[in-house]
Amino acid sequence: MPSVALCFYGQPRFINNPEIANSYHKQFFSNPSYQVDCYGHLWYANDAVYESTSWVNEMPKYGAASGTLETLYNNYNFKRLVIEEPKQFRFYNDAVRKEYIDICKNTPIPLTEVRENNTLSHLFSKSQSLQIVPNDYDFYVSCRYDTVVTDVPDLNDIQNDKMILPSLHPNFCDPIMIFGKNFLTWGRNLYNITQSKVFRQAKDHGFFPEVFKMYSYYDMGFTKEQIVYTNMFGHIQRSE
């Protein structure tokens, strides 16, 4: 019986859309052979107004839904949920920021103040959600509050020394990621690595979270051979 930790992170976007929680229940909780627990880091305040992600221009700003915390606890019965008020993020080191401005200036996604904040807050929350979970689960699922997950492979048939990713594209497609405890050090340090190290490969992609997840993974000595691409996917919701 695989033990599975769902590690949620980010903003509570569109959590009243029932398809989101239903998908996690279908893919994980309803499998009688899994032992599933939930953990999370959440950006939340009663009066919070959330910006849309800087690479999805059609989404307006929106406020936290009424009853957000009650809905999340009812949906996922968290063993631990860390809640922080939204805050602004910047690189600690101006030299790192200046390098990324130069590296990404000719890409479709250059570094802007909004993208800097969105990317770093995203990576911080992801890292925090993995820092609060114990080390004794067979599988860790890094996932979002606003995502409908589909086609998750049967974890009874998967080695937990692999990084399981969606196969939509080869550049660390990341709406949902599944991995074993050997990757926890990477996930827990993802934000700190991004703050301290310049990945010049961003010139081929632009400034967005997948770049830092992918190249920090390789920087820590993990390989392509440890990645398994599957039909699993996370459909990020843009409305209730």
C-alpha cells in the first residue's frame, strides 16, 4: 500500500469549482490501495486580492472566495496547512536580478517586476509545502489548489525513485509532479537555489517557474534518465 503525500501550494484560485477537488478524490483518495495525507502552504488573507499570473493576461485580479479555509479543509482534511498573507518577493541580490534582465531581454518572457514577484512567490510556496511534510512517504505529489488532475498512473506500478511528469512537453511540465523522497532535498531548496544561482539557460526559454525547476533539478545532479513522462496532466482552471 503506497503512502502518498499531496503537497499543495500557491493561491486558492477557484476552489469552489467542484471539478478540482473531485479530480484529486478520483485520482488519489478513491484508490483503496493508497494511504493518502494532505499538506499545504497557502497564500491567504480575508481581504487578499490576487493578481493573475504574468503569463496569462486574460485573467483579472480576484479576491479570496468566501469560506476559503473551510472549503479547503473539507476537501482535503489537511494534516498540516501553513497559511501566510500574500507578500511581495524580489531577488535578494541585485546582481542576480540584473543578470536575468540581460539574459531574458530577448525572450518572449522577459523579467519584469510582476514576473519576479509571481515566480519567486510560486517557488517559495512550493518549497514550503515540501518542507513541512515528513520524510517517510513513498510518494510526494506537488500540486496546486486550482488544478484538475487527470490520468495519474497507478502508483503501485511506479518506482518511487523516479520523477513522474506530464508528457505535454519536455521542459519540466509542472502542474502536477510526483516523486520519491530522494527528490525532497531538491524541492525543499528550490526557492533558495533560485535566489542564489543564475541559470543562463533561461535565455532559451524566458523568466518563468518551469525554468528554475528544471535547471535546479539538473544542477543537483539528477538526470533525464530519472524522469518518467506519462499521460498524467494538471488542467489549471481559469474560472469557477
